[in-house]
Amino acid sequence: MSQAKRLLMEGLMQAPYDATVRLMLASLERNLLPDAVIRRLTRLLLASRLRSGYRPSTELQLSDLLHFAHSLRDMPIAIKTDKPKAQHYELPASFFKLVLGKNFKYRCSCCYFSDGSKTLEDAEEAMLELYCERSQLKDGHTVLDVGCGWGSLSLYIARKYPNCMVTGICNSITQKAFIEEQCRDQQLQNVDIIVADISTFEMEASFDRIYSIEMFEHMKNYQDLLKKLSKWMKQDSLLFVHYFCHKAFAYHFEDINEDDWITRYFFTGGTMPSANLLLYFQDDVSIVNHWLVNGKHYAQTSEEWLKKMDQNLASIKPIMESTYGKEQAVKWAVYWRTFFIAVAELFGYNNGEEWMVALFLFKKK
């Protein structure tokens, strides 16, 4: 570490909180922050979030959650949908090929590092298989993958269950083109991809299984969203939902303070649900089963993305230049590295027992 970076680190560790955040943001764009500082500051922000989220009694904690749930019913299904799309989903596939595993499990995010998972690809497949197992998927089912991202689940089901007809909905023409290219390369003819905004999209169709993998975090009105999804379910259909969450409380991603960095650049309009939040929206569906996945799986997933990004920085540089312009390329490379670090720290906090992943299985009412 250079002397300048060492002095900067010492100053950051000793500075008051507000001054630390301002200095961090100013230094971040110039790639002056060592990873140790970024991780330390991230943990400080997370500790602050926990202090603001936890209430002094369980009664108050429940009251807060119920108020949050009721407030969602007065909101649209989604807000600011164009900005998150630009933040994540119009980046070229070439970047994600260098960072993700071979299954492109980014929009489906968290992987599952079981005892048999030795690589990122192993962990991707372990989680995809877990989805299929817990949703009781059978070959021959019609499948809807809502918010399918880069198609990791759609393609996995299409390969493993060749008699399933899979429809995927994404909001990115880049992702649709990538998935269709993969279908051609793998000679898959049982996948159809639709580009649409799920908050306004309507269709006359019904499916045996519906999957939503990390889409609810971009939504607000879960009552209206689940009502919409229930209309695409047959009477014996099942809906499988995966979202990341905090174990006890929910909050909106809002760009209010200087330290709302993730919101500003990566998650505008997003929601951090609680682990049980969907249980308050059973107007049109009813719960069949509910699981939690320790956050350490997500933390390790993001650490693997960071590792792959660092291994491929030389190839990533021209992608950043073509996407953001030469003057912004360094800044955005740093932002993406910092995003991966922040995700790892978030889900690894308190040994993965604060922020985690919740899985739900619903049937139609």
C-alpha cells in the first residue's frame, strides 16, 4: 500500500462519521480507497442501518412492519422503473461474461454453496436445482419466469426439463438477445422471451409454475403484483418467490443522505423487504411453504464476482470505456467493485443472520 493510501486509511478510521462519508465518496471516484477501508465503512453504514431499523420492543417492531406493509398497498406496483434498468440491465453481456459464472446467475443472484459446491458454477447450479425441487417442478409443466434477467433459471429449466415450455419476462432488450443467443447455441426450442414492464404488462395465459427470482425487491405494491401473478396461475399452479431481505424489518432504498450510495447508483426505487413481509399479502394466494437461506451464501457469491472482476480487469477496462466513456471508465469500474464488496459485507454481516434470502411457495386461492 502506498504511503498516500495508508495516510488516507488512517484519516478515515479516525474521522467523524459524516466527514468519513464525504471523504469516502470524494476519494472513491479517484480509486484512492483500499478495499479494507471500503469494507470498514460499509460495516459502519450497516451498523447505522441496524440502529435505525430495530425498535426497543417486539411490539413496536411488529407495529412498524405492519405500517410498512399497509403503506405498500397505497403505492404503484413499481416506481422509477427506467433508472434501475439503466443501472444494471443494459450493460453489455460481455461484462457479465467476465464476472459471473457460466449460468449467468446475476438477476437470480444468490448462489448456494452447499458441501458439494466447490466453484461458483457449482453454487449456481445448486441454487437453481433448489428452486426446482422446492417448487415441485415436473417435466412437462408450463413455466413463467417473471423478471428472468439473463435467463439463468429459464435456460436451466429448458435444458433439464426438455418437455417444459418456458416463458421469460425481462425488461431489457440486451438480456432478451443474450438469452435467444444461448437458446440457439444450446439448441433449445422451448423458451420464449418477452420484453416488458411487469408493472403494466398484461396477457391472457396461464402456467403450471411461476417463478419470481429477485424481482420483488424492485417492486412496491405486493398486493397488486400478487393479484396480477395469480391471474396467470391455474387452480393447481404454484408460485415460487425468491427475494433478499432483512430478518426483522423492511425499508425503502431512498437517496436522501450522502451515504445512500447503493440507492443512487444501483438500486433506485428498490425495497428491502423483511423475511416475512409477503405473508401479509395473501389476498389472492396462500402460503404453502417458506424457507430462509443464510446470508453467507450471498456474501460468498458476491466475493466470487469480485474475484472474477479483479482477474479480468484488463478485459473489463475497454467495456467500461465503451459503456460509460473514457473519462468515466475508472470511476464506474471502481463503483462496480465497490458494489460487489458492499453486497458481500451486507449479507455477511453478523455471520449472515441479519440480511439473507427468503424463499416462498404459494398456491392460488
